[in-house]
Amino acid sequence: MKRSGLITTKMGMTRLYDDAGVAHAVTVLSVGDCTVIGNRTAEKNGYVANVLGIREAKAKHIAKPQAVAAEKAGVKPYRKIVEFRVSDDCVIPVGTPLMASHFVAGQFVDVQATSKGKGFQGAMKRHNFGGKEATHGVLKAHRSLGGTGMREWPGRVLPGKKMSGQMGNETVTVQNLKIFGTDEAENLIFVEGAVPGCNGTFVLVSDAVKKEHKDLPVPTSVKESGNSEQTETKSESVAE
């Protein structure tokens, strides 16, 4: 069984205390207005997935194909749209707002985001090179990466050589982070440890693929209109 993930926004880091008074460094993720805006079916698309959107936007501020697709589907346009592949029993109806209670305290999740861009960096910072000797025999080349040649053959620098260049600003996935807890009133998720990206970055959160999960809301936790209590459609043991 494979559940849908969530699109969240990184708010920053703080510390929270458990019942024993031990401090835990946590990253605060806001679920915000994350909503199911479409579904993919095996009959029509060849696979099953939930299409999620977050941060409602004006049609003039997004690409025209996205605006037209949202209009045809009868949903609002969103700034960020992501598909999460799911099993047949984890399809969520279109228009369902998702909440932080989709995850439970103590479970493990995988997070994915774009890391901070650090610009053009040298080999020592980018690849953790040791640098050259700090002696009088080395003249103004202490932080250089050394030779990159391959003698007469092949006579060129092979692709993938660790050299200076753009650092950061790439997709990073961190696995097996623990959910410390959730704030259902503010729709926040507290994840133990660091999450890639700067504050305001979109972060994809899903059940950890390398862990077994039990007693999770399937397909998700929903809130009844006019009632602050949340109801789970099912509660089953979920194993990735």
C-alpha cells in the first residue's frame, strides 16, 4: 500500500521538548492550502496518482497551460503542482484539502527539496578537497585542485571530473526523518533534523520507503465541514 505525500513550505527551525524534557531540533513545515486538484487513473494515464497543488495563485501569474488545465478541471490554479503515485486504495477525491494529521508522530518520512544555491565555488569547498601543502614550497596555489590531465591519451578532461563550479541549487532527498509531532490548528508538521532548502522552499514529504508503517490514516485524514474533529477513513497497517 502506497499513500500520497504532501507539498509543504519550509518555515524554519526551532526546538521542541518531549515529555522527558529533552530538547529536539525540528524543522517546521507548513501544509497550508495543499489540496488534491486531480487524479491519474490506470485506464486513462497508465498509472495511478494524486495531483496536489499548493499556494493558490492568480491565473495571470502561472503558465497558460496550467491555467487552462485548472479551468477545465474546475479547480483553482496553484503555484506548485506535484503528482504522487499511489496504490488504488489511496486515491483521494478531487477538492479534498490535506492536513498535517496525514502524518502521525513517531513515523518516518522522506523529504525532497531544492538545496540552497551557493554560487560558483572552488574544489575545496565544493568537493571537500584537502588542498596543497601549507609550506614555503607552494606559491599561491594552496587551494587549487591540482592537475586534471590524462597524459597523451585521452588528452582531455573526462566528464564528471571533480572541479570548481556551481554548488547547491539541486534536488536533494533526505530519508528516514522522524515526525516529532503536528499542530492541527495551524496545519504544521514538525520534523526532527534539518531539511534541504531555505525558508519558503517547497518541500515534498512522503512516507519513508525504507521503513514499515502502522496505524496511518488511509488514504488520508479529512475534516468534516462544520466540525473541528477529524475522521480517518480507515486505519490500517501500511507497509512500503
